[in-house]
Amino acid sequence: MPMISIKNFNTLPFDKKCDFITVFADYLAHRADDGHKYYLYHLNGYYIEVIYIPSHKRVAQIKAFNSPKGLTPYLSDVNIDALCL
């Protein structure tokens, strides 16, 4: 996997971001809110959120972040029951 920093990822053109996500990122979770679908990926130590608008049938935004605060919307869907002994 090519190492690309979050700074360099954020400077890529939209289509190249899509390529990196498709080929190299690990899918983690998804959620829906306010008519949008959000997909969370992990790549090289940071997270990428892809925002898709079904009514327009297009990706509206791709944003990379490394702050745990960005994971908050996904926490309600995390189930750790299997980890508890």
C-alpha cells in the first residue's frame, strides 16, 4: 500500500481520492442521517468519511480527519459485546 499522509490525501483531486479509497482504504462503518449516507474508511492512520446523497446519486464530499471526535457519529453503532468476557 502506498503511504500517503492526510495532508497529501487532502490535496488530491476528487477522482484520485476516490481511487485511493477504493483500492487502499479499509471500510469501517456506515450511517444514514438527514437524507445522506456516510461511509467511514481507514487509511494510513487517519479516517476518511465519504458523504453520498442518494437523491442526487453522487458523492458530495470526501473528508479526511485524524481526530477521534470525527468518529462520534459512528459510536452508537459499535457493539463490543463479543469482547466482554
